[in-house]
Amino acid sequence: MSSPRPRIEPLPRDQWPEALTRTLGVSPGGADEPLHIFTTLARQPELFRRWTAFGGALLAGHLSGRLRELVILRTAYRFNGRYEWAQHIGLGYRQGITEEETAALGADLDGVDWDPFERAALAAVDETADEGSVSDATWAVLAQHLGEGDLIELLMLIAHYMMLTTVLRSLRVQLEPAAEAMAQRVPGGPAA
């Protein structure tokens, strides 16, 4: 069964604004195989410019790359964000996340013996999904490892990917074939 058509089609190449061209120049696939997230969201150019700056700040923030990708993948799973899940699998691998850990992030976390700090960060995602905020017990573990600024960054990372997954799902942004193939190789994760 094919997925529903996008509600808003990606911008055709001849309509790309400069900000989109610059973004695609440094993104996977580049301008030859542009990511649909960028070519769709660029239909609102001012918001796109500001969003890419914010998202870029999170991707280049103070949290370790491994922690960042663990949190993004778990958030994508918990908020049914297949697009972000698929896009971040390879990024996670590059940050040292194993195939076994990736599969656990897209299902039952108890299948892996997580470091207590990483487990608390993943609990922060789950508690946000289930309760709308992080519990005091989880916060206490996180606060042993992160300063105030990094705690805020962690919460903003979760919230950003929660927002992004819901926007992309509502827009019905389609996965690129290579990303879909990557997602199909990992058991679990958000449904297609």
C-alpha cells in the first residue's frame, strides 16, 4: 500500500530560494537528491530560515552527539515520526549508536543495558510523551551530569523533535527512497 500524497508538495527546483539552496548544499543528498523536509518547509521562507538556524543550533549544541541522537531517535519513535527516525538512524550510527541500541530505541528500551545517564535522558523522552513533563527522579539523575544550560538544551531537543514529527506527519512529507530503505533495515521504530 502506498502512503498518502503530501498535503503540500516540495518546492520544484526552479522555485528554490537562496536559503534553501544553501541548506541543501550542506545536507545529505545535497541539491541532487534534496531532502523533502527542506523543500517542503521552504514554502514558508522566513520561518524556514529561522527554523534551520534553531535546528542547526540544537544539532551543534553542547550535548554529546551520541546523547543528542539517542534522544532524537527515541523522540521520533515515541511521537511516531518515521521521517525523522529514518533520517537519524545513520546519524546515530556515526555517533556510536549500535544497531542493537537503535532497535531498542524503536521498541522496548529494556533490551539494552543503558548507562544510567543515557537511560535517564531516554526516560525524559518517555515521560514527556506520557506525562507532558520530566519527573523529579529523572531530573535528579540528569542534573548530576548536566548543567542548567544543558538541561534546557535537552528539553528543547525533545520538544523540537516532538514538534517536527507532528508537523511532518500532518504535511505527509514523504521519505526519500534511501532513508526509507535505511528505516526498513531496523526492526521496530515508527510505523510506515
